[in-house]
Amino acid sequence: MIPFVDFKAQLRPLEKEIQAAIRRVLKSGWFILGEELRAFEEEFAAYVGTQYAVGVNSGTDAIHLALLAVGVKPGKEVVTVANTCVPTICAIAATGARIVLADIEPETLTMDPASLESKITSKTAAIVPVHLYGHPCNMEEICEIARQRNIPVVEDCAQAHGTLWQGRKCGTFGHAGAFSFYPTKNLGAYGDAGAVVTNDPDVAAFLRKLRNYGEEKRYTHVTQGFNSRLDEIQAAILRVKLKYLDEWNVARRIRADWYRQGLRSRSVEKPVEHGEAYCIYHLYVIRSPYRDALQSHLHDHGISTLIHYPIPVHLQPAYRKLGYREGDFPNAEKACKEVLSLPMYPELKKSAINTICSAINTFDP
Ligand SMILES: Cc1ncc(COP(=O)(O)O)c(C=O)c1O
């Protein structure tokens, strides 16, 4: 089988560095909120280009806590898209605010600014654009809509470590940017981890309290908080991997080019990179009206693929209660029926991509 991702291939050249980092933490005897996290936060903020980064337990928590930090609460509304990974929705639900969905642009599959605008009400307390697959949203238009109405933007950057829009990193446009370091992400820990980036010192300070039981100083709790910390071992591992992130992103872009050159089937559409975008191809997602047949054809040829995501949020059993119906988000619904993610990781061999492309090119629906 050609695997979808290959963690071992990434680990091989890094093994010594990773082991040294883990050993350093074990020897320090300090496992939570220590020197490794402080250093990682500084290094990650510098990478993204924000003043602050606050490490938390996961990308879901990063979105949840960032929303609380910008003032989202029960009775308010938060707008995001109908075709996101469900944790975006879980994070909004955890704030107690109402989840409001917008449709996506058919080419980039990211938030459609016009649809967003039509969903804003006097109760809208935040907008969560999702830079899906590593393709940036149209941040110029989204931020303009938000700015005119003074609504904070919390970017979901879980799939966009190093993605640029108009030459600027995703995570720097909104009031806060939420990152996931889930193992499969372009920057992945060996467990759960996440971070919020921001230029707002009050948001950063509030997040530091929220993630640690609302504690301001030892045993003084000034707000109701959570246990959501990025631990020292994961921080030390992420510090090693962060040094390679740009190199890995370039390797992904090279592989996206190989796919682009190799795919010739008229039954598939290749992913579009908007003229203002620099994509980091967290996923390489093609579209086909014959998606399910193509997926089994590829499976028969020993090629692993996945679908991100087969069911839009409003048609998920858990979110029927939002009151939307089939047909409400035509672009998101169509995408969910057609998208197919091909194997994509920095170490993926050209010969494997050639095999995948010929299997697709010989697919006869
Ligand atoms: C778009 C998106 N948002 C949020 C998340 C949540 O991140 P985590 O799994 O670290 O909680 C993920 C990843 O799973 C994601 O892909």
C-alpha cells in the first residue's frame, strides 16, 4: 500500500534530536508549564510573526479558549463554514454561543465572504474562518467585513502552519489564530497539542490564566478556567520540528506540483491555488463527481486515500439541531460529495506519485 501519511519516514532523520529533547525534559524533572513551553511559545510566535503564542492542550481548545478571550459567550453567535473539520464546531459549541454557518467559495473551498456577510447579525461575537487543507481564506475581504462591524476574527489555522495570504502568514490577520499540533498536522506533536497566537497582550494574558484553572498567581484564581496546557515533552518535540517546518512545507509544494503535472484525467479537478495564496498542502485534495468509485479504484491499486470531509456540519446528526436543511450550503454540500485527499507528506516519493497519477489517469468511470 502507498500510505496516506508516513510518520516513520519523518522520524528517521530526526530521531536523535527528538530523543535528546525528550531526555532533556526527563532530566529536568519539570513537566508542565516550564522552560520548554516558554521557549516554544517564543519561537512559534516568531515563526508566525505575532507578539505572543500561548500553548494549550489541542487545536480544539485553542479555538475554544481564543473565542472566550475575545468575549464570546452564551447568547452570542459565531459564524464559521459548513465544511470544516468538526472540532471547529465543538470549540464554538463549548463557549455556549450559537453556531452559525456560512457557505464556501467553490474553487478554494474556503469561507465565502458574501455568504459570511449575509449571516452577520447584531449578536455576532466572532468569525472563525478556516484555512482548510492549507489554503488561506480570502482574509482581505473577511477582515474588512469584520472591521466595519467591529467583530473579532479567530482564524482556525489547524491546517495552515506557514500558509500565506498576500505574503502574510495566516494567524496574523485576526484577533487571534488557533493552531493544532495533532500528529498529522504540518507541524505535529507526538500527542495532542495546540496554541493560540495573538498581538493582543490582554488576550495572551487571559489565555495563560484560562489554560491553568483561571490562576493568576499560585492558588489565586481570578476567572473560571480549564486544564489545557501544552506539556514540556510535547513542547520540546515541537521545538525540534519547528526548525524543519518551512523545509517540509516546500517539500509538500513540490509534491503538489508533481501531482499537478501528472494528473491528466478529465474525471478529476485538481486543487486551485488562489493568486494571492501560498498553500502549504496540509492535504492534497482533488475533486471528482465519481469520487466513491475513484476511491475504491485507488484502493484496489494499493493507494490509501481519505475524505475530508464526507458530511457537512449541518447534516451531521449532532448538529441537525441547528435547524439547517440539505440545500442550505450548496457549495459545501457539493464539495463533501466530490473531495478526495491523496497521499501527501514531505517524504512522499516521486515514484509513488507517478503510480498514483497513472492509477487516476487510467480510471474509467
Ligand atoms: C480545521 C481544524 N480545526 C480544528 C482542529 C482541532 O485540532 P485538535 O485535533 O488538535 O483538537 C483540526 C484538527 O483536528 C482541524 O483540522
